[in-house]
Amino acid sequence: MAEKFTEEKDFDSSNFILFLIVWRKPVLIISILAFVLSVIFSSPWFITPLYKSTVVMYPTSVSSISKALLSETYGGKEDILAFGEDEQTEQMLQILNSNRIRDRIIQKFDLMKHYNIDPNSRFKLTKLYDQYESNITYRRTEYNAVKIIVLDKDPQLAANIANDISNLLDSVKIDMQKQRAIKGFKIVKAEYLQRMDEIQQMEDSLTELRKKGVHDYETQAEMINQQLAIEIAKNNTSGIRALERKLDTLAKYGGPYVSLRDALEHEKKQFSVLKTKYEEAKVDAEEELPQKFVVSSAYSAEKKSYPLRWLIVLVSTVSAFLVTLLVIITIDNVTKGKLFDSKKKSLSYNLNFWPNFQTLFLPGNVKTNIKETNKAGENKSRVADEKKTKTYNEEKTRIIKEETTGSTNGKNTEITEKKENQTTNITFDMENILNNINLLRIVFKWKWHIIILCVLAGLLAAIFSGPFFIKPRFKSVAVVYPSNIAPYSDESETEQMIQWFNSKDIKDSVIKKFNLAKHYRIDSSYKYFYSTMMYKYGKNVKINKTMYESVEIEVMDSDPRMAYDIVNAILDFYNLKIRKIHRDKYNEVVTIAKQMLDMTKNELDTVERNLYDLRTRYQIVDYANQTREVARGYLRTVDGTDAAKNINFTEVAKLKKAIEEKGGVFIYNNTRMYDLLRLYSIFQEEYDRAYYNATKEFTYTNIVSPPVIADKKSYPVRWLMVFYSVTVTLLLSLIIIVIVENRHYYQVKTSDTRASAPPGNQA
């Protein structure tokens, strides 16, 4: 019997229900079997249950204790109670993914033994790290916090690992920062102690000058000049000589005293600033603050999180049901076939089944009609073929009659053959090409050829992807953050760091250090040696920015130790390059500041010599006070009963003449000396700062994940090459087979057409 499924509607649910009723037994049996098996194989006997523990935390807004607590800019973003923003969250995620935390957790909880990994295995570290990354994950929440998720068969161990990772974040980040803070503290401490020694030396020099009688130059000069005027008025020779000796002492040591005193005052101001920096650096180097706010701590889970047994059972049962339907539909189509009539728009559906399915699953009333149905189908197919043949012959006869009757010349013969070919093409049934059933038949027909070709392709891919033909390469990776570099333009420090890593200097230094030309087997005399060298370097060394604004350095090499050393060398050359660039710039500032300092010092020495000459030769020590006293002596307005009678007019006239001749010079030099001392102090400060920057030994990277020596190759991925080779071979084989089959089909059709044509129309 035959059933007709018409295409008058897009979908007829009754046909599908009928189909399900016919095949209800295999569908139900396979679905129930899938249900039972999924229940069994999702049990703890086959899948180890895993328990989940989570920690949720926020990063802090600042990392420096001194900036948060001791700096004058305390508050706002420097508040230690403020939560971190996107940048701090990304940095926290990067640190959590670092191998510093991973290695400490593995060591503390002996995860290699816990994960049942053989310590003597060749790829023990690779297996261990893969298991670690599958069980421990980190992600950012929608509220910009960070969640640590740990899965483990032991719920208490999962909670302990999650909490320890949270605690290790503080120690790892503080350790990274302290490496730099301690180095910075040592630099500031050295400068602090040096400045303290210089101040102490100045204090000692001033003490020596005070022992010689210079305690307060300006006050002493004023008082001695006043007393000298009085003694001159009294004509006290001994008193005058004593005061003159004191003036000589002031003249000799007054200049150094003033210079030392002013320089000491400036140094003490600078020392105060430096002391503040020293205290801040000491706090950063010795004290610690938590680097996170823990919102939710981990606890031992009471219920397993994996596997979700109900979900596995549901998915398995539904999948088995759908796959069973697809397989039954495919088998049904292959065994009984389809006949699509484009004119009638109907689909003839013949119930012609395999014998096994007939005896196992079909209803009884269907079984009794199988033979009749098959026979009716065969008769109907034969009638349809005869009808097609008759139609074809009538169409061919009509075309032949339209041609010139009895004509046998080449032209008519060519036209006839052409029209016969057109008729053949018109009557060609396109269903034979596009029908997926025919494609399956072709695959079954050529199955051994396809299998042999695919197996051969797989074997060849496995052989030629082996170490004998493709040298395995190992990967070493480091993740770093930039530090101590100022942005030059709109780009971030991370982008500039990548630019430095890709600079020609660093590439050439790495190539020279490891003799990569010999290692890569590139002849130095080759015409395009450098271009080839740069190409090979670029293929093996990858430097990219991560999603957390850090920089990842990835090096591939046939020698795992070489890959590890190249990563470290790139970091070292980067530090050297940035340090050299900074030093070159700061040395320019040092040179300019030194020139200005020397120029100011030379002029200051000249002014000092001029003042010394004025003090010793002309006795001009304090112009203002001496001028006033000379005026009083000259005008006889000194104090005392008979003081005016005892005025030594000779000395007064001598000092008056000296002041008149050299007073202006003294005022200029004295004023210039103070100006030069102020300028000298400014240039000295600039020089000290530039010299400090030019000689500091800073590093310019914060290493989040240092490189490690790989124990397993990263290239080639052998299974992937075999899979691609087999897949490509299968596709190419199918394409070639389809082409061959279609060509054979055309040849058979053409030969059949020519064989059935009248003798006069054959070529």
C-alpha cells in the first residue's frame, strides 16, 4: 500500500503523528534506554561530584600607604576606604591569573597528588596546570567586583583554596610592590644620609667659625662698628685695636660664615622635603595594608555543584529522542526511496522497510501488507518509466519531422544532434543530482575508496606531523605591567611598552645575544638576510596587550630553555633601553644644571674676593652701620660728655674716604652675593634632582607572571592536523566522486538517446 504526503500545506502534523505511531517502539526503547544510561553514568560511580566555593571581593583604590595616609593629597581617590575602579579590577584579575598564586596554591595543597597526576609523567606540569585552570576560575561580576570560583571533590578543600587565593592576593601584590618600594627606599635613604652628612659638615664648619669669633655676622658687625665709633671718640687706642682685630676676624671669616649659613638654611629646607620622602618610602617599604575588600568569604558547600544530574538526564533523553528520529527518517528514506514529481507536486511515500525492522518494530497490519505494497510500488514505477519513455519518443519524432525530410548533409545532421541534445537536457531529471538519497547511495557505492583515502590521509598526516618532519616548538610566556615610564603622547603606558618591546634595538640585541641567525639556520651572506631574520623573529616572538591592560610576551622555540631565556632577555633589554633613554635625557639636564652651577659658583667666588678685599683693605664690613657711625663722628654727634673732643678725625676721615670711594662697589658686591647664593641654591637643587634621576637604578616592569620552562610542546597540534587532513580529504573525495558520477550519468544518457534515434539521424 502507498501513502501520499502532498505539499498543499507547509506542514501536516497528522503525517508526523502517523510516522511516530509507526515507529513508536524503537523511539520509546531508545529514549528509555538513554534515560536509564544517563541516570547510571551521571552517578558518583562514574562522575566524581564537585563542590563549589566562591569568594567575592573588591580591589582597593590605592596601593601606596604613604600616599593614602601621609601625603597632603589625602582624600578622594587616595582614600584608603575607597573601592577600586576598572583599572584596579583588571589588575586584580591579572594577578589572580599569575603563576605566583598558582604555584603557591599547588605547593601548599599538594594538588599534583590530589589530582592523581603521576609526578614522573613527561607532561606532569601541563596536566596539572590544565586541571588547575578547569577547577579554579576568576571573573568580573556585573558590579565590578571579582569572584573566585573553586570546584573540588572535597568541599572543605575547595573553601580553603578559595580563601587562600584571596589571602595570597595581598601577599603577592605587596611582594611585587615591596620589591620596588625597598629599592626606592634604599635610593632615598642613601640621598637622605648623604644630605645629612653634608648638613653636619656645614654645622661643623660653622662651629669652627664661631670658635674664631664669628657668631652672627650682621649683628656683630653692627655692634663692633658702633663700639668702634665710641672708642674712637674716646681716643681709646687699646680699645680701637681690639675692635679692629675683631673687625679683621669678621672680614676674614664673615664671607664664609654668611655663605655657609645661607647654604645650611637652604640645605635644611631641602632636607626637610627629603625627610618627608624618606619617611614615605620607609612606610611603603616596611608597612602593609590589605589590597582588597572581601565581600563574601568561601565556606564548605553542603551540596554538589557538578554534575547537574537532572540536566544530564534531560539532555541525554531529548538528544537520544531527536537523534533516533533523524536516524529512522534517514534509514527509511534510504531503504524505500522518494519520487518527487514536479508537475503533480506530490511525494510518493512507499512503506518498504528493511526485514529486521519489519520483524521487530512494525505493527501487524503493516507487516501483512508489505509484499503487496512493494509489488504495487514496483508496478507504479514501471508504468511511470514507460510513460516517460513514450513522451520522450513523441517529442523526438516531432523535432525530427520539423527538419528537412531525408536531408543527410552535415548541417542538418548537426542541427538534429543539437536538438536531440537539447531534448536530452530538457528531459534530464534534476532530482537525480540534488536528491540527498542519491548522494548517500554514491557514498555507499564508493565507501571503500573514501575510507581508504581518509585512513591514508590520517596516517600520512600523523607521520608528517611527527618530530621527524616538523620540529616541535615550546612556548614560554611572561605577563608584565609597565612602571616608572611617563606617557609621551595620547597612548597609554601599556601601548608605549609594546612599542618599546618591538623596537629595533631590542630585537637586534636579542638576535645578537642568542645568535639567532645560526639558531634559525639563516645564512648571514644571504641577500635578504635581515628581512628573513626579522620575519622569523616576528613568527616566534609575539607581544600583545591583554584584556587587563597588561603586556604578554610569548616566545616559541624548538628549545624550551631558549624560549625561557629569550623572554627574560627581552625584559632585561627593555629595562636597559628605558634606563639609557631616561639617563640620556637626565644627563642633558645634569650637564645644563652643572654649567649654570659652575658659572654661578665662579661669579660668587669673584664677588667673595671683591668683598674680602673691601673688608681687609678699606675696612668696609657693614656699609649701613659704618656710614651711620662715620656720619656721627664726622658731625660730632656721638654720645658722651666729652666724646666729641676725643674723636679721631684722622680715622673718621680715612673711613669716610673709603666709604665714599668703595661704598657703591661694596653695596653691589654684597647684594650680588645674596642674589648669587639664592641662584646657586636653586641650581644646586636642580642639579641634585637631575643627578638623582640620572643615576637611579629603577626597573620599568612589574612582572605579574614570570616565564617558565615548558615541559610540553605547543606546536604542532598533531590531532588537529590529522583532523584537518582527514576532513579535507573527505570533502575533496566527495567532490571528485560526484563529478565522476555525473559525467558517467551524462554519458549513459547520451548513449541511450543516440541508440534509440532513427538511423538517419545518428552521427
